[in-house]
Amino acid sequence: MDFFNFFKASFFFVITKYIVILLNFIRSIIIASSLGPNSLGEYAILVIILEYFYYTNLGIFFSMTKEVSINIDQKGKQEYVKKIINNTVSFQSINSIFVLAFFALFFGFEYYGFFQIEIFNTNYLFYILTLGIIYQAKSFIFSYLRLYDRINEMVKIEFFSSLFVFLGIYFFVDDFGLDAIFLISIIVNLFVLIPYIKKISNFKFILELKIVQVLIYVGLPLLLFNFLSLMITTIDRIMINQLVSSNREALGIYHLGYLLSFGVMTAFNSVIFLLLPKMLKQFHSSKEVYSLMFNQTKFTEFILASILILAIITISPFIQFFLEEYKRSVLVMQLLLFAYFMKGLAFLPESYLIANNKHMNTLVIFFLSLLNALFLNYFSIILGYGIYGVAIATIGTFYIYTVGIFCLYFHFEQIKIYKGITRVILRPMLFMTISTILLYENITTLWLVIVFLIFYLRDIVTYLKKTINLSQELLNSKKS
């Protein structure tokens, strides 16, 4: 696919993502309103378990993306690419059987009274198991379609699955609660994916030990890149449940703020998802890495800052007006947006480390970030900041992680750390710090907009000019 068609397809994918965000936003409001804070807290725990299920693939989907993206256009590598894809499907099929066996063992132990779980109803785990397997298939399908730039098909899957899940929850959640949410998700996703699941069955069942070892060796560290957010989210939930409140109400309030912030960043994450193979290829083959890294990081920072400011202006009043019992979720959402703002900046140096097989060096940063999350969460709660302190701790954790990733990049590119930090980290750090203080002190949003303009007005003018010039070039090329 040439650049123009890729851009056009990507544009429609992002537009679809924004439609999906709107549907998911309204769906979150409906679920929160219907369940109430206590049941929403139980739902938050079940969602975390479902997210952990995704990581049972040991990162082989990430390693498949990495291996295929840097070899797909090379002569003599087509057979290797086919082997990578076939081994990925085969390994995950067997892996899913082991997961099923583990769940069966769990239910057996619970049935015979070896342990009891009170924080959620274990009957819901049947839904989690089924959804987990479906989402594994969906993840592979999306990874495969992305590698071959079949973006229009991804658009259809994303749009119709979100639309039908939304409609089902809208009509049935009041009567059937959590059962409706999970059953509808299972039925809709299975229905939308059936044509693609049939295609998966056409792949050859091959398990070559050397290739599987490569997939796992490459995949596990890549898994940690994505695993970090889930681990930090889990630490947040545990700390809130154990230290903030004895019931699930605080957890439900925090979870809505998390859902809203995560939903806002979904469009950005979808762009990352599309661009990852191309970024890996770029950083694997380009000799002008530093110039690319600086320019692209600057643009990424501007996009992220713009998204979060728009979200804070538009979504916050909506929640305060329509969901009065969730008013505290607003500040949680606003603070978590700055946490994801910092994490988003790590995308490009992460891609560089992955593309150049240096990602094993990130393990120390990963574990230090987790220790930092535990430390900051505990002391922010002990000092009386409650769920807001947990959100601020998440900002600090992602900030430390991002700085660590950039420092690794500076080290391998032989760039002075002070010079690199000043050039790519100083501005977002100041913007984040000042904005966080303004939000926590409940100072009018107008000041937040002023701070944004102080830091990014020059970027607005620069990128606006570039957009106009690019549009004119495209129009002239079409006329000629």
C-alpha cells in the first residue's frame, strides 16, 4: 500500500476509533449508572482478570509483529515470514488448551472447598475464560491484518463489534447487570470474527522448536512494555481496595475515571498500533535515528497534549452534570490523562530498542517502575490523598519509566543524557507538573488552557502551516 492510500485508510481507522470512543464513553456511563459504584468495583476486578488473560500468549503476537515487519519486504525471507505466522497460530492454540486446563483446575479446587474468593463472584470467570479465548483470536487477527495493511477490514471489525455491544448493553444491562455485559460481548465478538476465525484454521499447524524459542525470547520483553500498564493498574486497585476503603465504592469511582482516561487515549493508541510495524522498520534501517527521534517525539508530545486538553474541557462537565455520584471520577480521569501522556512519549524510544534488539535492557527499568508504583501509592494513601494520590502516583511512575527508556536510547546512540533530557523531556515534564497542580487545587480550567498555549502555541502555528502546505501539495498533485 502506498503512502497516500495508507494515510487515507489510517484516517478512516482513526475516525472509526473516535466513533468507537464515543460509543464506549456512552456505554461506560450507562454501565456506571446501572451498576452503581459498588458493582462497578466488582466489574473493575473482573476486567483486570480479563486483561491478564491476554498476556498468557507470552508476547508471541508482539514478536510476530516485530519479526514479520522487518523481514516482510526482504528477498528470500518470505518462507521465514510464513513459518513465523504458522508457528504463532500453532503455539497459541496449544497455549489456550493449557489455560483451559488451569481454569478447570481452579474451579475444581474451589468446588471442593480448598479456598473461597469473596471479592467477586467466581461464576463470572466462565465468561472471562470464553471472552479471553475470543480476544486472543481477535488480537492475532488484528496483528495479521496490520502487517499487510488491510486496515479497512480492521475498521469493519472495530466498528460493528463496538456498535452491537453498545446496543446490547443499552437494552439489557438494567435487567441482567454484569451477565448482560459479558454475554453480549461474547456473542457479538464471536459473530463478527467468525469469517476470520475460519481463515485462521487454514494456516498450517507447525511447531518448530527453534522458531518458537525465538518468538518467546523476543516476545517476553516486548510483553513487558505492554504489561507495565496492567501491573500498575493492578497495584492501584489493590491499594485502593486494601487501604482507601473496605468496600468497592472507591474502586468503582476510580475505575470510571480510568475507563474515561483510557477511552480518550484509545485513538492515539490505535495510531500507534497501525504505525508500530513501520516504526520498527524505520528504526531498524535508518541511519539518522536521532533526527527522526527528536522530530517525531516533538510531534507526538503535541498531539498527546492537545488530546488531553480537549478531553478535560469537554468530558469533565458532562460527568459532573449527568453522573453526580461519580463526581470524584472527574479528577481521577484528568490526572490519569497526564499519566498516559507521559507513557505515550515512550513509544518511539521503545520502538527503537525493539527494532535494534536492545529491549532486554529495559527489564531493570520495568521492575524499578513497579517498585516505584508500590512506594508512591502506599505513601500517597497513607498521607491522606486517597484515590487522587493513587492517580498522581501513576503519573510519577510513568514519568520515571519514560525517562528511563529515553536514557537507554541516549546511551545506545551515544548522546549526552543531560542534553537529551533537556531536549525531549523538560517541556512535557514542566507542562505535566504545572497542570497537575492546577487540577488538584481545583483552579479554573481556563488556566489550564493558558498553560497549554504557553507551552505549545508555537507548535500549533508550525503544524498548522505544515498541514496547509501538505494539503496544497496533494491538491496540486491530483490536478496534474
